[in-house]
Amino acid sequence: MSERGIADCDSWNSLIRWICENMGINKAYELLGRMIVMSVVPDCGTYAALVIGNCKSNKCEDALELFYYTLSKFWVLDSICYSRLVEGLGRLEKIKEAVEIYYYMSKRGCPLEVTTFNMLIKAVCDFGKVDEAVKMRSLAYYSGTSCTSFTYTTIMLALHKSERPKDVLVMLSQMLIGGCAAYAEVYCILIRSMSTLNRFKDCALFFKLMLNEGLMPDLETMHDLFSCLTNNSQLHLVLKDIDKIILRREILDSAVFNLLINGLWKEGCESDARILLDLMLERGWVPDATTHTLLIGSNVNELTSRGTVTHENSMEQDNVSNILAVGLGK
């Protein structure tokens, strides 16, 4: 480089950075030695390149030491270098150090790449530090770091697991203000959180919105949803929507069917309950003891109130009883 008259620091930095990204850190240190011999003093760009090189070589602790050196010089690394360092520390599960670097760089207006930011948010939540994640998301706005639906969903899930359903709603509002779209997992978290608060109308509302967008809840969400509605005798709120999911065999189990049959029967929707019972039996599922007692008991009461039993009704009752009895192992 000196033979060609290229001796400025920026040119050396560009070469060292290319070496770090393509040939490895050892080669970069060789070039750094030649740079110093040529009386070119390394600056922030030089150290930024070396940080990247060490991270690519999985020498993240060495990269961290270089970063601390830049702090002593009051230098601010570029966004790419900073993101590679946070990623590397994340792989080593040095989450505390990664978060400290995030705070330092964010306060100096340096954005973190979105994929790296999401990785860090998830790691913080996985360590049970959801309040830290909430704080980090707030700081992202001021540093220019982008938040995505994944960012908000990760935090909402952590809040739900921490039994903080009201905070889930706060994060939802911030998500919508940020222009991020809600997808299936978001709706599932909302439904489960609202069921925790026993807000059955909100459960039904989010369920309807979800179906209207062509999305389906997972099994855990349906258990929580229908349990909440059944406990409040409010299954009729989603009666028309139940038809949209009962044909999806892969997202239903016998427990959901039992919940629906019991709930609908108690709300006076006997015909709908019987239809679900037929579907349940067709799939080879056995009603639980509560469902069995409810249906058989109601048939006996109905027949007793008539005072007489026709041969046809008697045969029908025997058939249903036999099917249930066989299924229950009686």
C-alpha cells in the first residue's frame, strides 16, 4: 500500500475490515502490524474491523475487550460492528454484557440490526427479564432500532407467562401504534390473557377477529377460551364460529368436544350439543364421565316426563347408551 502512495488510515481500515470479513482475524492482525510499522495510528474504524473479525472467528471475549478499549477512547462503533458483537455475546449466553452494550450504543443513537435486536429481546425474555425487555423496546425508538411483530409478540408471551395480562394489552396497543400486524400467535396470547382475567366478551371478540382473518387458534388457546366461556355460560357468543373449527380435526381433541357439549347443553342448545356428540363418536372419541352423565340423565328425564316410552325411542335410547357404555368400558 505504501508503494502505491496509499498510507491514510481510512484505506488501511477498509483493507483490514475486508480481511476480517473474508480471510480471518489472524491475517488481519498481520496487516495491523504492518500498518503500525508504517506509522499509521489505528483509530475507531480499525478497532471496529477487529471486533468484527474476532466475532466471525468466535473470539467474542477478545472482541468484547476491544469494545471496552473503544469506550476508554469515547469512540462509537458502527451499527454492523455493534450488531456482530451483540450476536456473538448472545451465542455465548453473555446476555448481561450484550444488554449493557445495547444501552450504551442506543443512548448514542446507534441502531441495532432488527434480527439481532429480536434475538436479544428473546434471550432476555427467556432469562425471565421481561421488564428489561420492555425497557429495551422503549429505548429502541430513540436509537432508530426497528421493532417488528416478533419483537412485540415475544414480550407479550413473556408477560402472559408472568401472569401480567393487563400489561399484555398495553403492549398490544403499542404494537398497533407501531404499525405492526397481529398474527395467529398474538391472538392466541390475547385470548389466553383475557381468559385469565375472566373477560369472556374480549375472549369472544379476539376469537372472532382471528377467524375473520383466516387464522386458527392452537389447542391450548381453545381450551382456555371455551373453559372461560363455559364457566360464564357464554358459549352462545361464538356458537356460529364453532362450526368453522369443528371440522379441523388436527386442532381439536376430545377435551375440547367435551367442553363444548357440556357448555352448549347447559345453555339450552341441546341440538347443537347432540351434533357435536355425533361428530365426537364418529372420530372414535369417548365422552368423559360428566358429558355421559349429562346426556344420559337428560334423556331419562325427557322420557320420564312423557310418561310413556315408544318402541322407537326405546331402541334409540338403548343404542346411544350402548355406544357410550362400550366406549366407557362398561
